[in-house]
Amino acid sequence: MSVSLEHYLVVSAVLFGIGLWIALAKRNAIIILMGIELMLNAVNLTLVAFNRFVTLADGRPALAGHVFVIFVITVAAAEAAVALALAVSVYRTRSTVDIEQIDLLKR
Amino acid sequence: MNPDYSLLIPEYILAVWAALVVAVDVMMPKLRRDVPAYLAALGALAAGIASVLYIDVNKGFEAIPGVTIMHVDDYTTYMRVLLCGIAVFILLMSAQFVRMRLSHAGEYSAIVLVATLGGMLMVEGTELITSWIALELLSFCFYTLVSFARRELRSNEAGLKYMLLGAFSTALFLYGLSLIYGVTGTTTYDGIAAALSNRGEDLTLALVVGFVFIIAGLGFKVAAVPFHMYTPDAYQGAPLPITAMLSTTSKAAAFALFFRLFTTAFLPAHEEWKWMIALIAAVTMMWGNLVALQQTNLRRLFAYSSIGQVGFMLIAVAAATQDAGSSLLFHMAGYAVTNLAAFTIIVVFFNREGSDEIADLAGLAERQPFLALAMVTALFSLAGMPLFAGFFTKFMLFVSGWDAGLEWLSGVAVVASLISLYYYLMVIRQMYVIAPRVPGRFRTPALLWGVIAVLVVGVFFLGIWPAPLLDAADTAAAFLFRA
């Protein structure tokens, strides 16, 4: 049995689901960030899988999916950098990154 | 053929000017800290003037032959001018604020320019990767700007929350895009539209799931209910001029992308997503306006009021007709002018009193009649009273929804609009009826007085003589539906 498009899509959907659950259920900002990274990697897997199985009308191999993945990886790295910087600056003053305890901004 | 780089001159101006502002700030450490903001405002003005030169240009920017990643047309031009105009006013109201309360004045002004650049790229993108990168550019600028008051805990907290939810929404949005790519096999808007109009029936499920994720992702960016949780926090924690920018630049650019994506790429599948957006629009406008009723902080009030406005604007996206497009563009301009006026007033008050609580506005009419009167104008316009900009723009929006077969949605919008009148009137009551807590009149600085006066005149101008701008919006929207 060969590995078909469906297999890739199911794996990436499961990966995305796990990431989604982590991002929504966890309290620690760093863990949430890890969940988001997982979601982004699920997106990458989907894109690469689709790119492998999509053929263009004129028979040339598809490229857009690969290009997309490279951009996603880059932006994910930048995102982690900015988010961690913010987490550090919050930690300096509050000594915690638990989003439940960072609650100055409530009515 | 090489891409036509001359199409992007306004963007180059902004990018170079941003670098220049930082350089000037670094080279002249003794510079007064409000100067970079004025300098950057000049740059935004220059980019706006350069954008005007592209009226009636209708050309695509082809990265590789056959792949149009950006398109410069009247829709682009209209939004470019609007975004540059917003940036000028944001920078003018920032100058004194930055001088008094923030460090790193050069970077602040430069990032405001880069955010505007990101917004402009969002408007002209006609390819998924390009539009998404532009969206990220804008979002990253806002993450930094919201948390710019480094020593203020509220600002940091708002930045962290905004960033986490923003990154989360990006992941949702991307998953949607990847599904759309899988179904259609292309990332250009034109290609997607072509693939969607001759698709087989079996692809519907993947498409609908893709739309759900894309709408959720963009819903976060425009702050539609139920994806709005970060909005009040970000609005309250951010430096005040950035709050104004969040409510104007970020909304205008995100809606321009939203509308272009859904009317050029996804229009053949209109039936699949129309009801989703209509539903979100109805919930958003009711929720935003109802929760606004209980707010005591001016910024949180404006956060919820802007959520309500997002609901109104979503009507146009759900309708997806040319009339809806022109009324969306028109409403965006009216909303931007009105909101900028309101926020400039709040900035003046905040610079002077250090407070943004509604209760502290008590007796403003006695203490500074000009500010109070201008605020009344802005609030009446937001509520949609006749003679003010908000009436006409909202009216057009509701009518376009009605004409597109969304009669019930326009009905809900009218009710929501009436509710909003109540909390705007509460603010006015505070200024005119309640006695001042702190006695003594104060003066508005000359420059900001001028800015407020210009914006207030703009509000009346759009309310009394809307024809010129409406014509421009009509021409702009026609470009999206020319096929």
C-alpha cells in the first residue's frame, strides 16, 4: 500500500488539532507558543503534501506550495523571536508568564 | 518581462523614509523627541501624494511571468491614499505623546510608517503568499507598537496577549489557505476564481472547512466576535496613538484584504461563505454594542464601539456586490476620519490629565468647550446621526446589504445602531451635564487644535456633501468587479 494524499492530510489535521488544543487549554505563554508552532508545522505538512500531488494544467511541477512553506518557516521564526522578547519583558516585572495571573487589564 | 517596479514607488518612499527617520534619530541624539514624528508625517504625506499619481493606472505586478502578485488599480489607490492619510494624523497626534511618555522616538515613528507600508501591500496583494506576508508585516509592527511603552506593565501585558492571539489566528488563517491551495492548485486570486468556477461537487467539504479557517483568521485581525477577546485589552494597554491606529489602519487594511480576497478569488463560491460572514456580522454588531454599554474606560468603550463598527462593515463583505464595495470603502473613510478626531481629542485630554476614564471627562464642556464640542461631533458621527459622516456611510452600507438579499441583517444593524446611540450619549452627558471634578480651564495645543478642527470639518464635509468621495469609492470598487 502506498502512502496517499489522505494519509498526509490526516496526520497534519491531527497535528493541527493537538496544537490547537495546547494553544487553547494551556496557561503558560511559552507552552501556548509551542502549540502555535505545532499548528504552523501542520500547515507546512499540508502544503508540502498538496504540492506533491497537485499538477499544473500545462504539466509543469507545482512550486507555490514549496515557496509558501519557506515563507511560513521564516515568519514562524520571527514570530517566536518577538513573542519570546515580549514574554521576557513581562517576566521581568511580574516574575510569571502564566496568562491567568497577568490580568491588570480587566475591568 | 521584468516586473514593473515603478508601480511600487509609494511603498519604496515609506520604506526608505522609515530607515531615514531611524538614522536621523541615531545620528542626532540631542534631537527633541517629537521631531521624528513630524519628520515621519512628512514621509507619509509624500507617499500619499505619490499614490495619487496612480489614479486610472490598472496594471499587475508580475513576479514571474503569468503570476500577478500585486495589482495597482483605483481600489489600491483609494486605500493607499486613505492609509497614508491616517498615518499622517496618527504621527501628528503621537508627537507630543511620544515626547512626554515614550523612549525610542525614532523607532516608534519608523514602525508606524512600516505598518502603513504593510497595510498598503495587503490592499494590493492578489496572491495568497504576498497578501499573507503583508498581513504579517502589519501585525508584527502592531505587536511591537502595542508593547512600546517598555516600562509600563499594562503595555507589555497587552502586547503579549495581542501577540499570542495574533500568532494563533495566523495559524488558523494559514491552515485555511493551505486547504484552498490544495483544492484549487494555485495561489493567485485569478487562478483560484477560475478553479472555483469549474470545480466538481466533491470538493465542497474541503472548501467549506478552508473558508471557516480563513474567516476565523481574518476575523481575529478585524476583531469580529467571537474572535475579539484581545481587542479591549490591546486598546487599553497600548500607547494611546497606537490605539487610534489599531482602530483605523489595522481595520481598514484588513477589510481591504478581506474584501478583495473574497470578491475576486472566492466569489464563485459565494453561497458557501455568505451565511458564515452574515452570521458573524450579526453577532458582532449586537455583542460589541451591548457590551459597550457597561464600559467605564474610554478606550475600552471605543474598543467595543469599533467591534460594533466591524459588524457593520462585515455586511458589505457578506453582500459582496459592487455597491457593497463602494459603501464599504466610503464607510471606512468616514469611520477613519471620525475615529481619528475622537482619538486626537482623547490624546489631548490624556496628555493633560493622564486619565482615560469616562468619569474624568466630567464637565469638559466647561473646562475646554472646543474639545467637548469636537467630541460631540465625533460621537454623533459614530452613532450615525444625520448631517454627520456616519449617517450617510452607514445608510449606504445597510442599503447595499438589503439589496443583496440580506434584509434581516440590515434590520439587525439598525437596531444595533440605535443601541450604540445610548452609550455615546452617556459620554456626552458626562461632558455637558456633570459638574467638573477638577476645576479650571485648559488650552488645547495649537497644532492639535488644528488637527482636530480639520478632522471635524472632514466629518461635516462627508456628512453634508458626500458626492466626491462616494464617486471615488464607486470607481475604486468597480475595479474589483470589472470582469
